Amino acid sequence: MMGKDAMAPNVPARSGAVSNDGGLDPDARKRRILRRGAVGSAASPASQTLLADAGTIQRVTRGRPLVTQGDPANSVVMLGGGRVRLVRALNEGHTLSLGYRGAGDLLGEAALGGVPNHRESAIATEDVEALVVPIATIRGLMASDQAFANALVGALVERNAETEERLASMLFRNVEARLAEFLLKAAQRWGIPDPRGVLISAPFTHQEMASMIGSTRETVTLTLGELRRKGIIEVDRRRIVVLDREGLKTRT
């Protein structure tokens, strides 16, 4: 179940909730979240008011689930800050890493297609703040706000394209090429300027990268070491700095 806005009266904060609200009132926090993403930003002022009124703020700390596999898919989550890892539980205790989502991204959008339950969990890898909006509100706005509907459909198409690209990469590229592709996309999505190149601000572990590219932690460690020896990347306190983006591209 999604928690209620921690600022609501008589509603105790659930364990793991993030307590710092930056001094903003709930409505201002909701509108800040909406402005972080292309879908929320595309909504008309009236639609943004409806989203803010209908939505509740969910804030969780690192390691806790924002969305849990198997729970009813009755809402769409708009991430305003932080990062989550999407994980799907498989048979015999195995799990599949499906990717990462951050500020401006959506979660639970499969509910728009009639999926009754969440098909994966979203685990916070750092403190997360999100706006949880009932699916009925989203569907109503899709019918009344064309710009909002177009932005939402665009996000769904982009997500599908990402899945197809990842599948093609797993089938036709070797481990070095898949890892190089992952680092390039991570630099584009999570990168910040650095005097040495581009710093990937998200601290991915070797196991997380291995799960994402369909390899092993040991192979990823060896491949990263080779890229580092060639002067293409550098590791700085668990974060990777891409020193030579063009050199990395030649390995995809």
C-alpha cells in the first residue's frame, strides 16, 4: 500500500519515511514533483491542480520499497527526487533487475493498460520523494488534456523502446560492449560535469551492473579494470568517471 502524505494531520509517518520536507507545504511539494518530469510539466495548470489535489506524497529511505510486486496497481507514481531500482522476483528465489528510475520518471504506468497488480518492485537506492496519483485521475486527464495525454504516451513509447534496445544488446553484444553501453546511458541519465569528464552520480555496484547487462560480478569487475587501465574510465569513491566518452563508444 502507498503511504499517505507525511504532512497530513493524524497520520503517523511510516517507518523509513524521510522527515525533511525542505520547509515547503504539501501543495508546493506536490507541484515541485510535477515540474520535475515531462509528463507533469506538460499538464495544463488546471490539470496540475487536479493531480496535486488527488495525489499523495510518498517518501521513503534507501533500501525500502516504493512499489511492491503483487500489490494492486491502482496508481501511477511520479518520482520527484531520488532513485529506485526495479526488480522482478522470479521462481526459486531468483530476481531480475529491470533498470533504474529517477527524478521525473514514472512508476506503475502499466496500470494504464489494465494490469491488475504491480509486476515488479521499486526499491529506493537513495532517499526518494514521489507523488502517488490514482489511476482514475490519470485516465480522466488523458481524456481531457491532450498535451498531458501526448506526453504520457510518449513516455510509454520511450520505455518500450528502452526494453527492446536492452533485449537486442543482450542478444548481440559481448560483455564489454554491453557494459560500455550501460555506462554511456548512465552518463547521459545520471552524469554531471567533472573536470575529468562526466561523473556518474549514481553509485552502481558491480553486482548491480552485472544484473543489468546479464553478466557476473567477477566479469564486470575485470572489464571495468581493463577500461580503467586504458584510461577510458576512473573510479572515484564507488562512482565512475567517464574520461573518454568516444573511446567508450568504440566498444559498443
